[in-house]
Amino acid sequence: MIRNDISTQMKHNVVIPESTISSNTLLFQFSQFVEQTQKKFERLHESTSRLQEVYTLQTKTIHTLQEDYIELYKVSEDSKRRRLNHVLEEQNHCKRDREYLDQDIDKLFNFCQKMKPQSQGMFLETPHTTRKTSNQILYW
């Protein structure tokens, strides 16, 4: 715009008053500034839109991760609880089996104590430690 005015002035040797040139120059500079500002604003708006999309996506991802964590925690807690229950059951079975075994050993020991030795050559060694004695030699 100003360039056109200046080139027109040069071609036609027309003298444009200096106040007009400076006001045209200021107007041109202002229009340039407005254009640059508008472009910057548009880029800023695009960047803001992309950031908003990224933020939304990250927020969804965070919520999904939190839900997954909660689900895994529940599964983990359930798994721990089931495993603990299983171990406790096994422990109770072992304890009960041991009690039965102790009772059987006591019965066998009592039975052997009641028996009269028929032959000095036949005897039974128990590798188990009973409540009465360890490595007890029982005669048949």
C-alpha cells in the first residue's frame, strides 16, 4: 500500500506530504502487526487445541490406569485371600493328619506294650519319636 504510494510518487513525480507518508507507514506497520498477531493467535489456538486433546487423552489414560490398578488390586487381594485360605486348609489337614498319626503311633505302642514277647529274635524299631520314648524297641 505504501510502496504503491511511494512508487506512484516516484513515477509521476507527485509529492505526497510527509504527514501522509508517516500515517500510511504507521497504518501499514499496524496492519502488519495485526496480521502477525492474528497468525500467532491462530497458531496459539491450534497449539491449545492439540494440548487440550492431549490432556483429554492423558486424563482418559489416567482414569483407565486407575481402574486397572483397582481391578488388579482387587484380584491380587482375592488371590492372596484364596491362597491364604488354601494354605490354612492345608495346614489344618496336616495338623489333623499329624494328630491321627500320633494317635496311631500311641495305639501301636500300647498294643506292643500289651503283647508278650513270643520270640526274643523278633522286634520292631520305630524311627518316630513318640511322646513316651524315642527310637523305642518294641518286641513282638
